[in-house]
Amino acid sequence: MIYYNHHDQIRMANPEMGWNVQSADWTKKKITALSKFKIKEGMQDQFFDGWKKGEFKNKKESGFVEAITGSWHLYGEGDYIHVYTFFDSWDNFASFEKACSYDVTKDMGENEKKFWSTVETHEDEILMFIGGIDQTTGKFYFAK
């Protein structure tokens, strides 16, 4: 059956987009910012270069982000890049947003301009990480 506006896709983890994923405490709930990017045709390299020098670097060095991971689109319909940024509290999420907010019309540097020039569409979602699958037992667990 086909449903209006429904798409399936296969995504692939991108190891170059991961940071602190192995050492984060996944037994605890997280605030998760999911950023979705559709990149303009042929601009993937420029996107990743700008992302690594800007957003990725800023998140790792901020002191508010617990972990980052990402995936790229492999097959089906959907955005090219998904970036998941994990925070251990609403306070850290809000502090990060406040620390890196800037007036887009005035404060954007050259790297940010180049980065955003590669993006066709973008959206963010705020999700709650409430648990996951234990890699040893294969069973779902609820985070505390």
C-alpha cells in the first residue's frame, strides 16, 4: 500500500560524524536534537568540510553536548544527512542554544556562509531518548 507523503529509506551510519558515542551513558534519558539536511547536488564534500569546521567542532568543544552521531541516505526517499546531537539535560540543551545563537543577518562567518550555501532544505526536531537495545542481550531497555 502507498500512503500519501510516506517514504521509506535505508540509512547508513557515518563513522566520521560520531563523537563520544561509546563513552556516553546510554542508561540515562537524553534530549536529542535531530537535524536533517538535504544537500544541493554535487556539494556533499563542501557540506562535510563546513560541517566539520563549524557545527561539529562547536558541538564537541561547547561543554554542553554529550554525544553526536550521524547517518547518510543510502536508498529510498529522504534527506541526505541526519545528525543526532545528545544532551544529558534540558539545561545543557538550552545553554548550548543560547551560547551558539547568532543573528543570521549579521554574525555569520565565512565557514557558515559556505556551509549553508550547500544546503537545499533543513529542519530540526527535538526528540526524547528514552531507551535502546542492549547490544549484549538484544533486548530493549528503558533509560532512567
